[in-house]
Amino acid sequence: MKDGSRVVVVRPSFSETWAFFVRKFDVKRATLEQLIPDPGKEQAIDLLKFLVKGARIVSLTGEQGCGKTTMLMGMIENIYETMNIRVQETAFELHLRKIYPTRNILTFRETETISGQEGLDVQKKTDGSVNIIGEVATDPVASWMIQAAQVASKFTLFTHHAKTFPNLVTALRNSMLRTGVFTDERTAEEQVIQVLNFDIHLVKDFRGRRYIERVTECIPLEDKNEYNFDHRKEKTLEAKFDKFFDNATHYFTKVTDRQLYKYVNIMEYIDGEYVLTNKISNKNIKEMRANMDETDVEAFDKFIQENWGTNIIDKNEKIEEKPKRGRKPKQTV
């Protein structure tokens, strides 16, 4: 509807009686400060802002009515204004052009003759820096979202109905398989976890209260070559067989049950308060800093130091700071 609401009508014989369902969408500008009122909100708001400014691929998950679309609207405000935004929806809900009239934003939706897949294909030709998908609800859209996140845009924001992070990975992997992009489960899952950076899971409890249950980071595990071929150096046949079988056992373990990723909660909602738990991985910190301007880099470093007690990437490697203009770095002998 013109006021932003969604009306669903059912009638017999599909339903036992006539019924009307109205969902009201507030098209006014929603900010993270309005959406996150609980204790610990300062750290939660800063974390979400840095995820967007750092150009991370972020999913917003949760059941219907938990506030995914509204939270997505609040996060979009923090995208740098130099970036063009392209949106794909099944129905116009975000209304971003009304909220941000000075931004380069264009929204597409499915029609009777144009599928979501075809609409997403068109987006690749519209010079978009950020792809926003209102809801990843079909296999073709999920498949294209993974592919586009790899090559077609700087980063992507999307919503999904997954309940847990492993369920999200599995659902996206299965979509890749069903659309025929990949035929091997492992290969499809590797593509998903290489793309997906963070998941923001929202909850609506029985009282109607909405909050962020957790912010989860996906960390791909490197496939290191850990085979030991020292059996050639062994002198006895028994020792050679022991080394060989060790290698064989390690090989079959990697082939049949190798873990491709791990996931850790960066923030959790505990006893009515947002609590930062595990530190963001070094890889994501480096990539986030590379996508921020100097002011945000400084604020991000301070955020890391205040909440996790360090701004050091590795134990022996500090984050390199760029010298300020007009001042030469000190030389040491």
C-alpha cells in the first residue's frame, strides 16, 4: 500500500473464512539508537556501525516480525554516501529513496514477467557498490547473492529466516546445490563461508520485545597440508607402515569429516544487557580498517582497545598507523 503497509487477504476455499492481515511498516527514518535501547547499547550500536563501514557481508536472521527489515533500514544509514545502493525485494518495504532522498539508491522487485534472479542480473549493470536483498527466500536469489558477493559488489546486506548460524550456512549451501551452480556439497559450502562474514540474529519474545540475540562471526578454517611423509626415512618396515597409515588416517578424516569453518559470538544478549564477548578475528579487523576512512579507523582502533584490551593484530605485530600529513615520522638509529 502507499503508506508502506502490507495487506494479505485470504478467502474460501483456500481458507475456512475470509481473513485480512495487515502489517504496518513505518517508513520513517529508523536509527540504531532508536532500535537498540537496552543496557550495553553503546557497544552494540558501535559494533553494527563498524560492520557496515568496514564493508562486511552481513546477514540479518530471525523469525517473521522480529524486526529484520527495520534493523536493516537503521544500518543502511551508516553506509558511506559515496557508495551507490541497489536493492532487490519481493515487495517494496524499505522505501529507502524516501528515507534517504539525497542518496544514489534504486530498488527493484519481482514481477509476473521478471524473476528475482533476472532482477539481480540487471543490478550488475547499474554501477552499484552495495547490494541489499530484502529477503533471501528462494534458491535462485540465494545462489546469485553468494556469487554477487564474490565479484559483483563491494559488500552485501540481506535478511534470512535461519534460526542458527549452521542452519544459515546449510540453507545457502543447499540453494547453491539445487540451482545447479555446484554439485559437490563441500565445494558449495566453501563458497558460502568464504563470502559470509557476520550474522546478526534478532529475536521477538512472547512479550513482543525485540532485541539482538547475538552477533556471530564466520571464520573459515585454512586447509593446511599436515601430511608427514617421514615414512621414507624410517629404517624398519613396521615403522614405514605406521607412518603410512597415519597419513592415510589423516587424509580420510579430512575428506569425510573435515570442518570447513568455525563460528564465534562477538556479542550476546545476556540477562537484558548487550555484552561483547569474543574479539573480531585479525583477518576481518584488517579488512574492515582498509575500507574505512581515517576518522573511522581511529574510532575503530579505540573500540577494539577499549572492549578487548588491545589494538594488536598479532602478538608481535601492531597495526600500522599512517603518519599524519605535515609531520614526518621520527627516525631511529
